[in-house]
Amino acid sequence: MHLSIFKSVAFITLCLTPFTLNAAPFTPKNDAIIAKSNSTLSASLSVDEINTLVTNSQYAGQTERLQGLLKTRLAQLYKQTPTSQIGYLYARVLQKEHLFNEAIDIANNVLIKEPQHSNSHLLLANIFMTQGKFTQAKKHCVALIGQVSTITASTCVLDVQSQHESVLDSYQALVKIINNNQTSLATNHVLSEMSYRLNNYKQALSHLQSVDLVQAPVSLIVLWADIQIALNQPQQVLNTLSVLLTDKSNLEDAILLRLSIAEKKLNKRDKKWQNTMAQRVTLRELRNDSFHASDLAKYYLDVQPNREKALYWAHINWQQAKMSTDEQLLIQAKAMQRDTL
């Protein structure tokens, strides 16, 4: 799953709370269930219930569990009563499956009815940015001016600009705009991500120092883990990420992957996270699951090196997503191919 899909909804609604890093590590049992996707919820969910579930779906253990049910129910509701709220929620669920064209069409229909629907503008900005259509993405960020705070609109614009112009210039501009004011989770996420791409890992971590990972979207959790791994602190990753959920079988591929990378870097005899991820990868490959292409490419780069598979999945990912991180993934896979020839 491409992680940028979790970012757009956080711009307005999420705030910062402290987190601690002293949890004990957990390792899965050898017979642990690798991934389950079932639900006992009724298919007659109300719009308010769906809104809550869609919002919660950005958190660890929730991103795929109810996807099929939500998609089916929202398709029914949108056909019956295509309100702005239902349209926006349906577009978000479609975005999660990388059904970008369908999501764009529905979000645009929302804006025809309600031109100032800020969440739809944010969603479209996020989708177009993921697709590498930066001019179109920026247009929707600019449309937010006057509807949301200056910091929120600026975060959107500069996040897009950082993908195809100078990351450093975008970062410095956003820091200047913030001017020590309190910022949202999303703005801190963007600042941290920019710092990470600038290889300023300590600064990247400082932007997340007050974030509660339990209440953070998966994309931010993964960013935090990547920063810790870059700082050569894999034990911190194992200690923290392994206790995010009581039910380990619902951990997202991206989180399992970081646990596997951390475990490998520690050169542990016990390879339970790596074994768990290997089983998940086998499942994804059997399904030819392009939805998780970036995770598969990174797995074959950092956990179980395989130049052919790393390059194959990096190419599949590039067909879907063209942000700077996707470009770097492809560059790394090509470099691995050259180095092993």
C-alpha cells in the first residue's frame, strides 16, 4: 500500500499528544495468523458509522480489515443518495485501493456540488501528488486558501512542491510560515518527511517527538520507524512497533516490514518477524498484489535481497505512484541490479 494515502485527512482533524518509547518487545508465535480480513459488522452501516470507520482506517491494524465492507456499503449509498459526505468517503475508500481515476471522478463530482469542500480538495491534492501530477495537485492546495488555516494550505502547497522542486526550499519556507506556532499532526508529518528526505534524521525525529504512535496514521508510524532505522536504532523499532496492537495478525505489511528490517539489522537468531513477513510476501505474490508493490520491492531490497524481484516490484510501484520516495525505490532497485551483474 502506498503510504501517502493516509496523509490528506490529517491536515485538519488531528492534533499532537505525547508518546513513550519504553514498551517491551513482542514476537509472534510460530503458528501466528499472517493476515485476516473479515468482519462481523452489518452491511447496513449508517453514514455516521461509516465516517468513523473510514477515519479509523488510517490507524494500525485497521487499514484493510473493513475495506471490502466499506466499499460495498458506500457504493450502495452513493448510488442511492450521492451527497457530498458520502461521495467524499467513497472516494477515500477507492483511493485506498489505488482506484485513483474512480476516486478522482467522484471527488470532482463533490466539488461540482460543493466547490469549497475542503476535504475533497485535500484528497484530490493527495491523489494527484501520488500520481506525479504536481500542477493539478497544487491547484487543489491553492483552492484551500481562505477555507482552512494558512498553515494547513501552506503545508499542502509546500508538500507538493517538495516532490518536484527543492526539498530544502520547501522545508525552510514551511518552517518560516509556522514561526513557532502550534502545528497539526499532518504539518509535523510533512516537516519530518522533508527532513528525512534531506537525510537530517535527528531533525526529522524532533518533529515527531510529541506524537502518540498509537493514535497516529500508519504512514507516520512507518516514517518514524524509517527514521529510527536510519539512526541505527533498530531495537527502538522492535520495542515500540511490536506492541502497537494486541492482535498482531492485523499489522499492516508496511509495519511488519519495518519490524523485519529492524530484526535483521540486529542479526538475531530468532527471525520470527522476518518469517512472518516472508509468509505475508508469499501471500501477496500469489495474488500478484500490486497494491503492496512498494512493500514488496523494499522487502527484496532490505530483508531478502533479490535483484530481479526488487526491480520488478519497484517498476510495478512506479506505474502507480511517482513521488520522490517511489523514484528512490526504483533507483535503489536499479542500483542493486547493476551491482550484482
